[in-house]
Amino acid sequence: MKRDWKKIFNQFVFATLLFSLIYLSVRWYLAPAATEVVGIRVKGDYTLMITQCFLGIIAMLLPAQFEKRWHLHFPSTMIFLYVLFLYCAIYLGEVRSFYYKIENWDTILHTFSGGMIATIGFSVICLLNNSQKIPVDLSPAFVALFAFCFALTIGVFWEIYEYTFDGILGLNMQKFMLEDHTQLIGRMALEDTMMDLVVDSLGAAVTSLIGFISLKYKKGWIEKLFIYRSK
């Protein structure tokens, strides 16, 4: 019997986020509200990780709900890349502190997410036209431009979300503080947000270019990742 490794990976990531949520909730209860000791996590640190794990679990459940409610079909490769991104961003990035331990981890993820969201932008054209393919009367250049702009718009909304909840819950999603809670000032405090937007644009531009070539010369590359409405 052939094993569905993508499904197994999805279950592994879901279980990892769920157990992390439970463990971090206990750690939050035991953690001090503040400390001057370097390396000791406080409630604010755990609040960020708990929030991200909770939202990650919700995000993993969304595709199935979309399939059920709006009869959308998500290619297995797209779901795998989506879940892989959640694992790298939430568990490895926040819970295991890869954002601080591995240089450019956040930059790599934002470049990847920019490209992935641009792919969804191509799918939006199909969904709006109730079709499994890009309508032949639409210019490939226009479709690629739409996908690029769609990805940038989502990237901007994400930064607004980070800024808003950093203020409301006292989090550090925009990384305006170092791991030891030292607050950055001036241009350094803006660097994470601006770099995120720059690499979002880069990832979206590369994917949009690939999508343009695929559509114009009928290569079929980008179409394999399309989300479409089931009949």
C-alpha cells in the first residue's frame, strides 16, 4: 500500500502545532511578566508563540472548509507548500527561534510566501471567471501583473496585521526588539518590515514572470498549482 507522504506530513505539522500550543500555554502560566535576566522568556514571548500556533492551526483547517463550503479544489502540491511554510514560519521560526538563530530566515520565508501568494493570484483570475483555466481573451501580461499586485497587497495587509497586534498584545512580530528584548531605534527598527516588503515583491515578481511565460507559450507550469471550483 502506497503511503500518502503529503498527508502524513500535514498530520505531523498539525500535531506539532497542537502540542506546542498546549506546552506553551503551560510555560506562559509559569513565566514571569518581566525580567532583566538575559535568556529568560517572559509572558510576552509566549503570548506571541501561542498566538502564532493557534492561528497556524486555524490556517491548516481553512482549505478543507473552503473545499466544503465553496467547492474549491486545492492541488496537493499547493497544500504541501502551504503547510511547509506554516511549519517553517511558526514552529521553526517562532517556537524554535529560527528567526533569531538563523540569519535571513525571515527573508527566505517572505520571498517564498510572495511567490506562493502570486500563484494564488493567478488562481483568483480563474475563480472570478468560474473556470479551471485562464480565459484565452485575457492578456498573459495582464494576468501576471494582477498576480504580482495581488501578492503585494496581501503582503502589505500582513504587515498591517503584525503592526496592529504588536501594539494590542505587546508582541514582536515585526522584530523591532532583539531576542533579549532590546528595542531597536530609527532605521534599524524599520528594517524588518521594509525587507519583508522588498522580498515579498521579489518573490512575487519571479513567480509572475514564470506565470507569464507559462501562459504566453502554453508551458503548463503555473496551471498545475491553480485552485479551482469543483463542478
